[in-house]
Amino acid sequence: MKRSSKQGPIRSASDCPEMTEAIDWFIRHGYRPYRVSEHQLKWRRLSYYPTSGTVRPDDAPSLRTKGLEALERAMCDLLGETSLPVGMEPVPASDAR
């Protein structure tokens, strides 16, 4: 998969179950990640690798905790919130399910 732009499609026909789950999670919470590679999603300054559950801020080492809960905590920290607010980022119809 070529590196995609922030406006490119999020989903791919070759997505593994973990990637599909992560994309669905973002959309369900109202946030739109973009696809950096076949294995990586990015939202603001956070990279998420669904198959390993690794969360990596741009300016720091990977977080010790993994998975969608760790991603949610990192997003809360980035937003300065104690719980993840419902986002309002538009998602193209082709990426929503």
C-alpha cells in the first residue's frame, strides 16, 4: 500500500481483522484517522498499529500499554480530557459501515 494522504480512503480490501476493528472504533467515537501504511493509522500526533496494539506519540517512545484502551487514554491526554469526548470529524460514506 502506498502512503496515503489525510484525505485518502481509510479502508482497504486487504485489511486484517485488527485494522478493521480499529477503524470501526475510531468511526464509532467520531474521529477520523488516516492511513499511513497497510499497518498504521494516524490521528493527530498519535500513530496506532492495530496488529500489535502499539500506540506511539510522534515526540515520544511507544507507550508501554497496548491496545484500543491505551489509544483512548493517549487521545484523552492529547485532548486534555478525562474521558474521550464524542468527536465530530467527518468520515466519507465509503469508509463508514
